[in-house]
Amino acid sequence: MRFLVHWLSVTLALAVAAWLLPGISFSSITSLVIGALVLGLVNAIVRPVLQILSLPITILTLGLFIFVVNGIAFGLAAWLTPGFMVRGLGNAILGAIIVSVVSWLLGVMGLRAEKQPAS
């Protein structure tokens, strides 16, 4: 159940990113849902490898290169998903930031809803 809730929150976050940025688009709801799944897989498998490989430049840039790594992972997820389009690395970086922030906000709202006492 927890996986489904997280998948739904990433799907909503991707929809918000596509709504806010003209450089991110989806051809259908199906591509949006599959894009969220692929983004989760890329973040779980590929992004840690990219972070380790880019550690020296990340240290030199005081951690700012992590935004580029996240943008690359976001762009890779778009490249792997039919109907999920991202125009340029800048849009991928901004999209990754938006998805992170929106997912975090949805998680915080979900945690607060669970802590509310039952009536």
C-alpha cells in the first residue's frame, strides 16, 4: 500500500511539473503514470551510480552538481518512457526540483493527516 501511495504522489508531482513548465509534457495519462514508475526505478538504480561517479565534481561545486545529476536522471526517465517529453537539461533540472518539492509536500500532508486523532 505504501508503494502505491508513493507512486501516486510522484505521479501528481510529475503532473504539477508538466503544468508549470512548458518544456515538460505527457501525451496521455498512461504515459504520466508509467513515467512516474520509470522515474522511481531510475532514481533507485541509476541515480546512486551517477552520484558516486560524480562525487569529485559534486564536492568541488559544494553539492550543487547534485541538481545536474537529478536532472540527468529525470531526462533519462523521460527518454525511456514513450509519451514523456523533456526539452533540454534546464527543464529536466527544474522538473526534478519541482517533483522533489511537490512529493515532499504531499508526504508531509499525508503524515499530518495520519497523526490527526480519529473522531
